[in-house]
Amino acid sequence: MSGGVDSSVAAALLVEQGYQVIGLMLRLWSEGGRSEENRCCTPDSMALARRVAAQLKIPFYAVDAQQLFYDEVVQYFIDGYTAGITPNPCLVCNRSVRWCFLLHRAIDLGAQFMATGHYARLIPEENGRIRLLKGVDPKKDQSYVLHFLGQSDLQKTLFPLGGYVKSQVREVAKKMGLPVAEKPDSQDLCFLGVDDYRNFLLRHAPEVEKPGPIYTVDGEQIGQHRGLAFYTIGQRKGLGVASPEPRYVIAKDGLRNALLVGKADRLGSTSLRAGDVNWIAGKAPTGLIRSQVKIRYKAQVVWAQVTPDGPDGAQVQFEQPVRDVTPGQAVVFYNGEECLGGGIIQE
């Protein structure tokens, strides 16, 4: 439970369905003096979660995960940007904090399942395997950030909101009189709050401010960047270079500490390599498969040929060039509504 409408309605639906429910809320790390800005566990959010639990007549526990969250999620975020990639810390939070630490804590309390407010669906098959499907609300589907789940995780997971669209969830909250019915959705990284990630990096890893040259893709130096960590693939604004046509970040060259920029027609990529690949079925396909692919959470799916490569790698060949393929982000594979798995873009 986070004190938001999604997790609150998820808990309420499970109570309504006859489950014996326990509410757990994670206390996550926040910067000193900025705890009010941490969107996941502000004092107000904690109070709201307690109110919802009391209204539902379920026990409620706050679980301290501050140090774990910093070590696994925040440090991953800092290390990724320091290395010149664009990390997605929400993936690591779900994997390491929720489906490892919190799931084990729930089991210790006697729970058989961990339920969350994610918009995704689970479909059991006769052979015992569980398939992960997109949520029915295309604007809220969160299967992308759940691609790391394995069969052992899915056997212990419930997604009560997978068959709902967001407007229906808010309507359920209103009918039940839950105090979170009108609470706005959180949009940003929880530990950043309203701050810009660049300011956060400067406070916690000032070494990322390492100026270097800006080159065109043809090798002409046209300016200087602040540090590779402050830029991402596809970025147009804030480059500080004069040009009669818009320039975009095409790549980051860590060896030369150089930023490569070019016109929009140079943004397309025809392939990528992924690592840390997980196949939800429990094993990789035996050979090449044609799959729909997403390279960012909000990206549209595109068709590609996916070939497993080694124990946890994959080569992805797009059928049409794709913009903004970014190392550090996830590439996730789909067969229609079903999420097959995914990994982290390496190059």
C-alpha cells in the first residue's frame, strides 16, 4: 500500500472477494530534509494508507526498506548515469525491493500472495504456467516494468486491477468512500520528487559534471557539453549549440567523453543488443522469434526479430528503424497482449 488510489482499491477489492488481507507499506529512502518530497512514502501518504487500512479493517505495517532502497535503487541510478547510460530505477525497485524483499516479508507474515496495484493481468494455464498479460487500460498498462518476473514470482502474485481502466478504479474508490479517490497519480521518480535529476546527481555524484566535446556524427566539433550524465538519446533542447536545423543527441561516447549529435534522420536504429534478459515462461525460445517490442515504457510497440544470445542475452533486429534506442532502458517483448519477457538495452 502506498497511500494512493490504485493500491488502496486493490486492497479493497481483495477484502470484498473474501481474502484475508494485510496492508504493507514500504518506508523508502529520501534525502535529508526532503522527506516531504518523496512521492512514495511521505507522512501524508503513510497517514492515508493507515486510514484506508483502518476503514477496510485490515492490519497495517510500515516496513523499513530505506537502506535497501538506497543501496539497490538510488545507487543504481547514480552509477548508471555516471557510466553514461540512462537507467530505469523503477525496474530495479520492483525486482529487488518489491518482488524480493517485500514478497519475502509478506511470506514471513504468513501470506500466500503479494498483491499490488499494478495494471497487468495473470492468466494460469492447465500446465501450471502463468502468463503475464497487459492491463486492459492501454494508458496505464504496466507489464513493461514487470517483464523481469519469473514463474516462481507469478505463482505468488495478484494484480486485482488488471481488468480495470483507471476511471473505473477511481469510481470504485468513490463508491467505497475511500479517502484517496481523488488523489493525483505520481508521475516522477519517487526519490526525486519535484527536483530535476541533474540537480540530484550534482549533489550525490558531483564528478558527473565532466565537460567534453560535442561532435556532429561527421566528426566536426561544434560545442562543449557539461557532462554525459546530463543528456539522453534523442534529446534536442539544452544542447547549447547553434545550428540552422535542430540537432539531437545520437550517442554518447564514453571513451572520448564526447557527445555525438545529428539531424533527426540520424536518430533511427536498426538493431540493439540486450543483457539481463528474462523469459517469463522460464526458458528462452529455441531460435529466432518475430515479436512486438517496446524500448521505453511510453513507446509504441514495433515489430522485430528477436534471437536469444547466450544465457541471458538477446539480439533484436527491427523491421523498421526505431528512434531513441537508449542503453540502460528496458526492451520488452510481446506476443499481442502477452508479455514474453525482456532485458536491459546494452548497445
